[in-house]
Amino acid sequence: MNMKKLAAVMCAFAVGAMMLSSCGDKEGQSSAAESSVSSSQPAQDTAPETEKPPETDEEWHDAMLRKSVVTLGDTAKLKEKIAKARNGDKVTLAYLGGSITEGFTAGSELCYAKLSCQKFAERFGKDGGGNVEYVNAGIAGTPSRLGNLRLERDVLSKEPDICFVEFAVNDSTDEDCQASYESIVRDLLEHDCAVILLFSVTADDYSAQDYMKNIGQYYGLPMISYCDALRYMFENNRMKWEDFSDDKSHPNEKGHALVAEMIDLFFAQADVTETAPREFPAAPISIMIQQGMKLLENEEIEPVSLGSWDVGSTVNYFTKGWTYEPGTGNEPLVFKFKGRFAHLVYKEVKSGQFGDLHIKVTCGGQPYDDKTVKTVTKDGFGNPQITLLGMQVDETEYTVEISMAEGSEDKKGEILAVAHN
């Protein structure tokens, strides 16, 4: 993408954000750094520093659970959903995240998401909790950038009442991730969903939770951090990473059960705690906000030309894309659509017979970008990966042409979806 065009677009976004901010309630639009949300109260059972420190294993365990509840946030929306569950109405709990949420290591029945949903049903459901429904929208390798593209397909279409968002070990801390994460939060809130942020950590102590906490504070959201809880236990020599995980990032069965306990404690505290209401901020923190993304697979968008590509793809949860096989002529796959931000989702691998993609983009009939995308990387494992096609202040007609790059005509390629807002 031409750097002058990029600078112009960024400037336009910044001006638009300033205008939006000046038109709203300034009290509700302060920056995340300045935001101090009175409704975001700390966990009610957190022990004061002067209290006797834990001594027994049980006391340490309870202290760890309390440490996980960063803040109850504004509990009003959550209390509405709890009341629905108690009344016998259908209540849907959704979990959006990566492989931790999907249940890697523990499996689909023993993952924290399934266990915590069961605990919610037992605690608040009617007649055994049969009115509580469960949606696991965790997919391995998903950062918030891809999570934002999947949000409508995998979560909003299920009409969730409560949604957990877990991306702290898959996200970097760059502007793209922060904007995507905030876009997820805003879209969920605007769909009358109670949003709960969950923060994870790796064996190397990596977590993107700091920026996520800022966003959570800005919107007055409940936040649970097993990152904080584990750090507390590690610092006091009460646990080792191996007690929680069998690899570098995924909880084992005991770890998943522990995270479910933390969530259950949060629900118990939120149920009995009144907090001051929090107004939804009219302006987002990020000027790169990308709400309302639509993920379009081969049933939602028909190419202008299939070229040398066939319908179908092979990635889990993304089987409705398009595939290129060697020796078929390398005619481009062509899409046309209107949008502001636009992305392409493709298959990424570590090795094998996959080649580089050549992508040509025009916006409003004018050349916009011409680039090569590598599909074979050291981190690939047959996962969905995304690349930005373009960003515009106003809705624009995109034309996207995808072919195999020069030298990769004898390799395979898979396009999984296009996305835009």
C-alpha cells in the first residue's frame, strides 16, 4: 500500500475520531489512561493487606481464586441475564477465544468454558439448568484480529446473553489488535450482551492483559485474570507452572477446572454485589475501530470470476473457501464488494506444497495495493491467517484479484474467506 495513501487515511480516521469525540458526552469519553471507572469495583472478598496471610493449602487456594477477580465492573447487565436464567428463560453463554477456550489439552467436555457454563446453569438455571445454552467459539490460533472477523458468524448469530472474551496470549499489543479487541467489546455491548474479559498467560509470563484491562476499565467491564492469580501463587512459591499446564500455554485438566472455579467465584460475587451503572462511551478509544465485520465464505459471496480456483477449503471451521491446485492456469480469483475495512483470510502452513499469493487491490477503480503474501511460515500449522486488503474512511467498492505469485504457480493455495464492514 502506498505510504502517502496510508498516511492520508490515518489522518482522516484521526480527524473523524476527534469530531466524534467532540460531539458526545466528554465525561464518558476520556482516554483509557485517564479513565477511572467508579463502577469497576475490586472483588468484594479480596483480603486487605493487613489481614493475616494464608497458611493452609485451602487458604492459599481461596486467596488465589479471589486474586483472579480483577473487578466486578458494572454488574447491571449481568444481573439481568442471571434473573432471566432464574426465571426459566433461555440464557446463552458464549465463549470467544483461541485454543485455550476451544479446550486444547482438556478436551471439549473438560475445558474451562464447558465447566463454567455448567456451574452457571447449576447456580442460576431453572429446573436443573436446562434453560442455559452453551456456545464455544474458541478456535486454535485465533487472535482478536481474526476473532473480530468471526464474531458475527460464530457468536452474534447465536444471540448470546453473556460472552467471555479470551485473547491475552494470542494477541500482540499493536494497534491492530487493540482496535480489533475493542471492536469485539463494542459490538457485543451494542447487541445487549453482558461481556466478561478473561486474561490468560503463558509459561514465559507473556500476556497482553495490560491493554485489555485499559479497555475493560473504559467500558466498566467485569474482568477475570488467571494470569494475576497464577503470578500470585508463583511469587509465593505455592505453585509451579507444571501444576497448571503440560505445555507452554494451555491449561491441563486441573488448570481448566481451576479457571472454571475462578469464573464461578466471580458469578457468586457479582450476584450479590450492587455497582454503580456505567454509561456506554459514545466514542471508542481506537481510531482504527472495525465494528460490524462480516465474514463472507463461498455461500455468502460469489466471485466475479473463479479463474483457476475451485470451491472448497480444508481448514477446520473454514471449509467453505476456495482452493487453487497446481497446473490449472493461474487465472485470478476475483471478488467485488463494498466496504470500509477489508481483510482476506487464507490458510497458513509450516511446510508443504503451498506457495505465495499475489494480491492486487483496487478501491473505487483506482490502484490501491499490489503485494505478495507468504503462506508458509515458521508459526503456521494449517491455521486461518489474515491480511489487510484495505481501509477507507467511507464505503468504497473494492476489487480484489488473487493468484499464485510468480514462482509459486506449481504450488497450492487456499482462500478461506473475505471480510469487510
